[in-house]
Amino acid sequence: MDLLNSIGLFVGSLISNTLASLSGGGAGLIQFPLLIFLGLPFGIALATHKVASVALGVGAALKHLRQGTLSWGFTLYIILTGAIGVILGAHLILSFPENIAEAALGILIISLGIYSLMKKELGQNENSINRDTKGMIIGGLGLATIGILNGSLTAGTGLFVTLFLVRWFGFNYKQAVALTLVSVGLFWNGIGAVAIYQAGAPIYWPWIPVLLLGSLLGGYLGAHLAHQKSNQLIKRCFEALTFIIGFKLLYSLF
């Protein structure tokens, strides 16, 4: 890769991962299409993107650890409940028509944005709910289902986890974004990258250093901004990103 393409890849990775770290998902909006635009086939681009996205979780985790805002118990719960779904989804995607999957995902993500937009007070304050045994079991099934989407699709599934944590467990947006970035960005994407690689999609290692740097810096910067800003602003960023990603996925079909 020449210098100009390397700079473009870094800038794209930095922007996409900063937005994802601030809003709780969506790094694949820019990063994944950019990999395809630069010449990687779908499967290789997906595996390469998953590996690079792990650095998003690392960057965000470093910032949230310094701030002491992360619930490690819930982080472990999200990782474990979603892991099986991620592995299953990673094996499904290589044999499933990607255009159908991305169209369905686009519609679902737009629905998330509309729902959040209509619920004015959603995620503004923590309201501890569904954290008993029954609620945790149902929540685990929900996270496992989202894990299937995460393992198989390229962009936006972190937004599902963010809104699920807000709606089902009553976290505010700041807490939900922090949990999502570390659980999904670091662990689900790491598990997904390994599963996709084992399923037969190779990783394009020459581009990994540039992508890792952009993801790491973007994750840290987005987490820094999320800590400074209000839940209301983060909610608005979340909603904006759902509409952008959703319509982008639908537009790509045409």
C-alpha cells in the first residue's frame, strides 16, 4: 500500500472508531467499506475489520479503567452470554447472501434510532431493572441473539447491545456505551475474528498495523469525549449514527 492509501486508511479508521466509541457501535460504517474499496474481498475484509476492531475495545477500556466507570461483573456477563452467538454467526455469514442480511440489519438499526428518538428520557438516568435471576436469563438470551448478528455482520451490532442494556437493564447511555465497547469491541470482535479465520476467511495482515493504530486512538478519544459529554448528547449521537448506518446499508443494495 502506498503512503496516500495508508493515510486514508488511518484517517478512516480513526474517524469511524471515534464515532463508535462515543455512540456505542458502528465502527464498520466507514472502516469495512473502505477495506473493500481498497481491494479486499468481502470475507477477507470482514476478518481484517474484526481484528482491527479489537483495538477499539482496548482503547476504550484504557480510558474507562482510568475513570473507574466500568462494571466488570456485567462486562463478564455480556462477554459470556454473547460468545456462543458470535461464533455461530461467524460461521453462518460465509454461506449466507450478504445483501439480504445487510438489508435486514439496515431496517432494524433504523428502528433502533426511531425508538430512541421517541423515548425522550431513555437512558438519561440509571434505573436498575431486570437484574434478578429471571431478568438475567432473558437478558442473556437477548445478548446471545445479538451476538449472532455481531459474528455475521459488519456494522452496527454494537448499537443493538447499547440500546438493549439501556432498555432491558436500565443503564444510562454512558454506562451502556462503556460496557458495549469493552465487551463487544474487545472480546466479541476478537472471538469473531478467530471464528471467521477458522471458517476459512484469511486476515490481510499487511494492513493490520495501520488499522490497529486508528482503532486504538479512536477508541480512547471517543471514550474520553463520552466521559465529558452528557447522556443527552450521547443519546443524540447514538440516534444519528443509527440513521446513517441504517440508510447506508439499504443504499448499498442499489
